[in-house]
Amino acid sequence: MSGVSGVSGVSGVAVVGEPLGRERLSDLAGPGSGGADSRTLKHSGGPWTRAAGGAEAMRTHLAPVRSELEAAHEGLLAGAGDLTALAELGAVRASWERRIATAQGECASLAGRLRAVARAQGETNEAVRSSFAPVQVPAPGGGAR
């Protein structure tokens, strides 16, 4: 790829096609988005809480799957005798039930962790903002603000 690293100075963030990855993410941002023309960087918990909501929605979506699986198998094994294929079907069903339960647990855990990130980010932003409060910054024109 002759001189193109594909990774910017931000850990693991690709800026595709940039020579040696020298492009800054702030240079890619549009007006008012914390880009090169702005002196403030604004964070939001919105993406984290939306992702948490998505994980919770997936967990909720999986909730009826077990009962649907049970209804689909109802009566299937009755009268099947010694057919080994149907006996194996019971083992497969049990495996799927475990997988569904595991996926629901992962979704719940992920939702909680994503919400914790949003909270921690907000607390960190406030702590940083508070730490700069005592700093006197000269306002444009020479006075302190």
C-alpha cells in the first residue's frame, strides 16, 4: 500500500487512504461538530444509551423464542418410537434453548455496561469542566472571562 497506513493517530480509528495516517479526526468533522473551526469538544451519552436500548430490544425480541420453539416441538416426539433423528432433535432443541438464554444474558450485560459508559463519560466531562473553572482565560480584546 505504498505509504498508506490506513490508521490515524487515534488508536484503531482508520482514516482510509490517508498517507501515513496523518489526518486528524477533527479535520474530517463538519462545521459545528467539534471540528477544526471549533474550540470546544462536545460529548454525548446519546450513542451509548441508544446502543444500550438496542441490546435491550434484542433481549426482549428473544424472549418469546423459547416458547415458540416449545410450541413447534409440541407433539413431535410423541409416538415417534425409537427414531434416533427425533431423539437428536431434542438434544438440538436443548442446545438452542441454552444459546438463547446465553444471548439474552449477554444483551442484558451489554446494555448495563453501555449505560455505565454513558454515565462515566458524563461524570468525567463534568470533572474536567469543573477542574478548568478556576482558570482565568483572557477574553478576546484583553479582559478575563
